[in-house]
Amino acid sequence: MLEIKGLHVSVQGSVILNGLDLTVPEGEVHAIMGPNGSGKSTLSYTMAGREGYVATDGQILYRGVNLLKMSPEDRAREGMFMAFQYPVEIPGVSVLYFLKAALNAHRKHRGEKEVDAIEFLKLARSNADTLGMDHEMLNRQVNMGFSGGEKKRCEILQMAILQPQLLVLDETDSGLDIDALKVVAKGVNNLRSENRTILLITHYQRLLSHVVPDKVHVLSGGRIVASGGKDLALTLERKGYAEFSTEAA
Amino acid sequence: MTLLDDYAEEFLSVASHLPGYERNWLNEHRQASLQIFLENGIPTPQLESWKYTNLHVLGQRALPLASTECLHVDRKSLKPFLPEGLGERTLVFVNGWFRCDLSDDMDGAEETVTSLASALHEGQLDSHVLLGSPAPEPERALHSLNSAFMTDGAVIRFAKGKQSEGPYHLVFVTAPGADAAATHPRNIVIAERDSVAEIVETHVGLDEGAYWSNSYTSIFLESGSHVRHHRFQGDSLLAHHIGTTLVEIGTGAKYEGFTVSIGGKLARHEISAHLTGTDAGCDLTGIYLGYCSQHIDNTVQIHHLAPHGRSRQVYRGVLDGEARGVFQGKVVVAPDAQGVDAHQLNQNLILSSSAEIDTKPELEINANDVKCTHGATVGALDEEALFYMQSRGISRGTATDMLIDGFINELCRESLSPVLSEWLGSMFASWMMKRHEQ
């Protein structure tokens, strides 16, 4: 279970999150929707532990442990994964090498034996096949020269290999054509399970037609201002965020 | 007595032991070279090309030739410097002299391979043509010192139209106990018309000695030949290393140089390339890694003397601790060298606030139809990339190493065979370990 309690976050001195409360039970998919500037990205970066996002108050408890007290790498090793809105290019480092280093860091953390290069190659290839990715992509430098769709596929590949328990998708649907959107949705749906918690952070409802959430929350002015079932997303799509923005103000 | 008197005296005491002493022309060549050195002395920062590299330590006292007595070097101690799978064409030089017992047997090689000492002794090099005339410029005073004191090295002639099978590996080792002593190795490589040649040149020390290695390699590319030259410098962190590569590239010939500098308290590698024929190519790649208070200088001079030449320089450096890097890249295009295409790029990763780089591109273009570009970047590790990797569970330390590795290994993968690439990879990995220990 993920529990965010009274979270206040400042970025460069401005208060962005202002007492955010949220509970996502194990096995559920929740969507957080909100207008631009409502604090969506701040929430995901704070969860991942990015420098410069200062939690001045509150907690982010995952399975009872406060993530805010952990380094970004330890959060990941404890099962958290954030899919980036803009995946970062890593020059000179191949997808294969990058993923193997990540997987082995996880395994070492769990006290498991590291996978060797051959074993890992098999694992990576079979996951690439499932996602309809060319094996050649595994040898390319991480995200270098990738199209928007390829970058998102690469994020999904990482998820499939690292098998995170807490998944945060930060506007993963932005800039995707319909085919890429379906690949992303399929990748996320494949990971839906009883012991996994998934948080979809999005501006638009279109991803939610493919990954149907158990609950939808509206983020505005740095807090959750409304929560409801999956239909809330459709209402937002129709009416926009205006009524929630005024409420927040 | 002054430093220069000491060098004059040292020369008198060793001259009769230097190879080719019995040949008058060579003695004259050595003496003329010594004279030029004595007139100029050790280069100082007042000279433009030595502006960023101060040799005052070398100017304090004359360093005698390294001894050849009681050297405990065996093939096993050289193992880290002999990449597996490179083939059996290794020539080992210890303290500046060829060691037959540590080298592979060269009988039966297609190429003419000999040590400089025996070539001079047996009169195979019967004039100074291949040694070059002593250069009068003060900037080149250390070449003159090498010409005066040169002991040994490799002389390799790649036969016309032949493709060499695998690289020759020239390994220059300074043995333990060579503190405050100098070596002056000299290599001569001739690639005859349309030949294809490959050489690996390695300079290392077997202990952390405060020696000085002053090496000089001349490479002559006749028309249509292709030479790949990989140079690895991993000398002691207390040593001075001054290395010069002089290249002459004929019509339609191509020189590919790959230079790696990770050793030396103070190290400088200077490449001076002359593209003398039309359609000549010169492709230089450099990697330098420095930590502690290392000073690593890469100086390049490319002289386009004929039309339609192509040159490319890509140098990447990583500097940590209080290390200082220097990159000086000069491209000179002669008045009638039209249609020249010259590119230069120097990129630096600075890992600490006390590390620094002086990077100086210099273009001197005297023709009107040319394409010349240059660029330099200096930056820290990309925080976004580090965070991205951390968010996948990779520790910040490992992520840092992976980014550094990516930055330098990209060049290796592009330019080297898997054997060399892997060998250098292991050298870089041990550099990375030492960096962490600091």
C-alpha cells in the first residue's frame, strides 16, 4: 500500500505541493489528473527522490517505510519505478549494459546472485520480443536518437525487466501516437497484479481508456481536490479542470 | 656547473656506448643535435607551444641515461601490458634498449623488422634521412636531446603493396630503480606504397619511479599506404613522459592515430603530421584521464601542405582531483592546399572543482577553398543522466563510472579492434578504481 500523508513540497523556494493526501491500496491502479502547474510532475519527482524537490512536511509511506528518507537508488531497489515523461539520453551506455547494471543492483539488494551477460541477454531479448522491439535496439545507447515512441517502449522494457512493485507513470502518454500508446498500455496492463501498486499521472484521459483505473483523483493547487471512479476522468475530459481550479483557489 | 654543462658531460661519458658510435655521420648527427639542445635548453612556458606545460622539474638537473644493469624484468611482469589475442609480434624495450629475451621472434616476418641499435650498428640506416635533420626550433629542443642520446627502438618497414597480418606491439618499459634517470627511445616506421600497417606503442613503468621518458617515433607513409598507430602511455605517476610522433603522409595515404594518456606526473604527447601528398588523410583520436595532481598535455599540429587533404581530431579528457589537462590543436593549411577538410573537437569531463583544462584550438588557413571546423566543450557529469540511472537502482558511484566509461569507450569502440578495445577497457577500469581510492 502507498500512503501519502500531508505532503508539502517546495521547489526553488516556491510551495508546489500543499498538504497532499493519497492512499493507493495494493493491487489497484489509480490515476492522478490535473491541469498544467497543478503539481503532477513535482509529485512524481518527489516520489523518485530528485534533488531540488524539498519535502518540508509529510510522508510518503510505501509498505510502511517512508520513501522520503531513502536515496533514489534505494527507492528503486525497494521496488519503486518511475516512468519518465522525458526519458533521459545516456551517451556511450548501451540499453543492455544499463539494464543489466540496474537489474544486478536490484538483485544484490535482495541478496540474490547477479545475472551473467548471457543469461541477461536472453532475458532482455525475450522481453524485447514481447514488446515487439527490435533486438538491435538493445545495443543502442540509452535513448540516444530514439523517437518519442521508442523512448517510451524502452521505459516499458525496463519495467518488464525490473518488475517493480510500485509504479509511477509521469505523463507517459504525452507525445505518443495511438500505436505507441497501445504498446505502453499493454506493458502497464501486463504488470497489473494483486501485489502491485500503480499510479498514473496524466493530463489527458486517453491513456485511461486503455489502462482502466480503479480510482481517479484530481490534483489542483498542490492537493487532491476530488476523487472518484473511472468515470471522473471522462467528466474531466468533457468539462475541463475549471471547476476544480476555482475550488482549489 | 649548469644543467647544460651536465648534459654535455653526460654525452661525453656515454657517447662511445651509444649505438652506431663507429659511424662518423651518426656521431656528427648526434653532436649537432646536442649542440642545438645546448643552445636552447629545456623548453620554457615563454614558448607559445609550451605555454601551459612547465618543465621546470626537468630543468633542475641533468638526468643521466637509465642504467641497463641488474634489471629484473621478466615476461610475467609485463603481462598486464600485453593484450591477449594481439598476436606474437611484440618487441620489448627495457630502459630504452631492445630485449631479445622478452620479445617475440621476428624471423619469417614479411616486414623488415629490426632494433634501431642494430640497424645503426650494422649500417642498415646509412644516412640521417630517416632520422631527420636536427631541428633548430627551441620548441623542439627535446627532440634534439633525443637525437643526441637515442639508444634503441624499432625500425619497421612494411613492404610495398603488402597487408600486415596483425599489429606490431612496441613495448617501452622502465624498470624499477630508474629514479632520476632518462630514456630516449626512437622508432622509425616506413609504410611503403600501398601497404597496410598496424602498430601498437606502449609506454609503461614497472614501479612508481620518478624517471623521464623522452620518446620519439617517426612514421613515413608512402603513397596509398594506410597506417593504424595506437599509442598507450601508462607511465608511473611520478614520471615525466614527453612523447613525440612525427608523421609524413603521402598522396592518397591515410594515417589513423589513437593516443591514450593515463600515466605520468607530467605527460605530453605531441603529434606533428605533415600531409604532403594530395588526398592524404589524418584521423586522430585521443583519450586522456587524469587524477591527483597529474598534468596531461596533448599537442597536435596538422600541416596540410597539399590539396584535398582530410584531417580529423577528436580528443576526450576526464579530469579529477587536481589534475590539469592541456589540449592544443593547430591546423595549418598551406596557400595552395585547396579543398582541405579539417575538423577538430576537444571534449572534457571535469569531475572536481579543482581540476582544470586549457584547451586551445588554432587554425591558420592560407587557402580560400577549405572547410575547417573546431569545437571544445568542458562540462561536469550530466545530473539528469545520473538521476535517471539512480532512479533505476544504480548507485550514484556506479552511475558516475558508467557515464565516464561511456564517454571514453565510445571512441574505443569506433576506432579499435575488440582485442585492443577490451584491453584498454581494463586499463580504464583500473584507473577508475584508483580514482575512487583517492
